[in-house]
Amino acid sequence: MVERSFHDLFDQLQIIDRKEAITEAFKVVSQTLKALEKVIDPDQFDPGHGLGHLARDLIHANLLAEENLKPKDLYVGIIAGALHDIGCCLVDRYADKNRAIKHAEAGALLWLKVSKELGLGRTRSLLIYYAIAGHTHLLKEMRVVCDDGQARVCSPYCDLNEDGSPRMMFWFPRMVDRLDVIGPCFLGRHFLTLDKDHSDFDGNYYSVTFTEHMRPLLREPAEIQADPNGRTLREHLALFANSQNNLSVYGRFDGPVMQKYRDKSKEQALKIVQAFTETKNLLMLGKFHVLSAWTNMLITEKINLIPVTRNYVLSTWTNWVENNIEPSDIGSMANQSLESKFSALPEQTKDCWYNVFAVCLVQYRLWRVDRMVGLTALEQPHLIFPIIGDLRDYL
């Protein structure tokens, strides 16, 4: 599969125009989720890649469909963008370290099986299969020692044409995925993944534990590399935010619509990163003044200025994580476990995080407005899907 370019199948694909591409793509997404409805258990996903992530992927697939792409790229890209993580119900996202068939490839294989029931035909099924598998965006060959003890090599997918131009059927799903790893929602998602120790990936695999990852540190790359405890959550958030530009290997083909949402989410993420250093200004005697944290909201909402306790901030944060970021039983259980782990952190560390939680929730309100306005502006947004329901409910 990796060794084949699939250019021949792309040439055979018949999609007349953008309208057909968008309409048919979301129809296929809905049919696929309907076919999986009796098979997928939301609690089989890890809490960072469950229903909430799937819903936001569908929102972003709607919004990014406004990019000026070739109809064939748009058709394949929307379907693969919306469904790129369905493999997480078969393979844990953080088990990728020891697998050649990772969550992306597992999702592609699951799609291929389901597509036979949809009657799409070999050409469409294989192109979507290929785009789902390629969404993880490997930059080079990677040697993996699998759980059976055998070493295997994972290779990048053929995501460029011979002239170096992008094959957007691959890049569209990656853009969809990237929009949920920057901005306020990413902090909630990543917080949920800390319920269990695991290995994460940012070019290399590194170990993640709750206590070490919650340290409010932001260091230079050399310091991070020298630390046996690895990267912190703050550093992870900053890493993703700072790499969001058209000069990076990941964002070099981002179009104007992607840039609009990407850059706004990046701005929101960096405000959250900065909030770690503002504790002394905002937290006084166990309370902070809402005005300082909510300045950006004054242009859109009238706010009652009241003192807010740490307990109120924490309960509001946990409610948001459970009701918006991952509204499933697995999300609820992880959230409850993390509350207990959070309470055991040093007081100075918790003081930083109370402020960060508050600023994140403010930035989420701005993020939510952007998405709602974007969906409203679409001529025909596709909002209701099996398993998920109405996407607006997740906002």
C-alpha cells in the first residue's frame, strides 16, 4: 500500500464539481457512521480521541470544505478528514509506539471493510482507505519494534506529486486533525489523556506521566531533551502552537481558510501558554478578579465582575471537559480520576493551573463563537450524523 502512489485510481475518480464533492462526501460519512453505529462503542476510544474529537473533526471538515480545492481532492479529503480516527476503536492511539499497523492503518482497514457495504466501488474505497492511513504524516522511515518482538519499518505515504505539489486528498485530513491540536480544546483533550501513563509522539516518542507532565515549565529544546521526565503539557501546547505556519513542514500547503482558523486558534493557544506566568497578577488570597482573565470577552458579552474561588474554577473546568471535550462514559471516568490526581499536586503547581483553566475557558468561548459563525455562513452545513447527533450540541 505504501509503495503504491494510487495516481491511477485518482485519475479514474469521477467527481463533477465542488457541490457534488461536498454533498456526496458528507453522505458517505453519514452512511459510514450509520453502518458503524451497532459496532462502535464510544468507550472503546481513548478519552482524547472519542466522540468529542470526532464531532470537532466533522465541524472542521465542514469549515475547511470552503477551501478552493479540486473536487476530487475535496471529496476524498472530507471523508478521510471526518473519519481519520475511527481506528482508535480498534487500536489505542497511544499504542502506536509498538505497532506497524497503527491507529491510522487500523482505521483504513476498518473503512475498507465498511465501504464494501456502501457500494462505493473499488476506486473510491481505495482512495479513501489510502488517505485515512496517511493522515499521521510521517516525515521519514521509522523502525518499530512491535509487541511480537519483530522489528518493522513504517514509511511515509506518497503525499506529493512528482513536481513537488501536494496531493490534497492527504493534506486535507491532516488540516482537519491539526485544528484540534491547537487552541483551547487541545488542552482539554490532552488533559484527559493523562489519566493513564503512555508514550506520545512529536517526531520521537517520549514517556508521559501525569505529575511530570503537569509541571508548569516552558524550556528550551535542549533542556527538554536532557530531562528524563520529558516534555510538559505547557511545552506540548506551545510546540503545537508555534509550529502552525506556512513555513513548517506540516503547514506549508495550508490554504486561506485553514490559515484563518489556524492562526486564530494559535493566538488562543499562546494566550493559554502565557497564562502560566500570570498567576501572581490574577490569583490573590484564593480568588481572582474575573476582569483580568476575561478581557477578551468584553467586546462580545456583558460580564458580571465577581470574585471566583479556586473550587469554582476547577468545577467549571471539569464540567466543560466532561460535557464538551469528551461527552462519553470513558471521558467522565477519566475526568473523575484526574480530579483526584490534580488534588495531589503541589499547591504552587495547582495555583498556576487554576489560572490556566480559567483563561482556557475564556478562549474556548471565543473559539466556539468562531465555529458557530463559520457554520452559519456555510450555504449547506452538514450538522447531524449517526452516533454523534447534532454537532452544535458539542459546542
